[in-house]
Amino acid sequence: MPQFQVIEGRRWLATVDLAWPEARLIVEYEGSYHVEGRQIIQDDGRYERLEATGWRVVRLLAADLRDMDAVIARIQAALRPAA
């Protein structure tokens, strides 16, 4: 689901780019401002909070989008049940 609202109990945690709630998987695209200054610190904290509640996060940068086959493979691998 695009622009998914992550809510645990009654607590809002984040609005994320894409999510597969049944698999507790989030995919986030991070533009160039996400790797600068305080933004990266804020993002890391947000992802830590999401992961602490059982969500997994796949982070994508612009360079990743140059190889969509690899992006799809990463998402598919993350959606596979653990063996």
C-alpha cells in the first residue's frame, strides 16, 4: 500500500512510502536530503522504532532505482517467509 500509516495499538508511528502490512514490510525511498545532516539521524531513529515493533524496512536510494530488477528481487526476498 502506498503512503501507509503505521499504527501500533493506538500509537501512530510513521507514514511510509510502501508497505505490505501482512508481512510487516516497509519500503522507503530516500532522496538525497535523507543522507544529509540531521535528516539521516531522524530517519535512523524512525526506522529503529519501526523495527522495534516488528516491522522490517528496505531502504532505497536513487542509485538503487537504476536497476529495478534488483529492487524487485530485494523486495521479493524480504517478502519470503523465513526458512
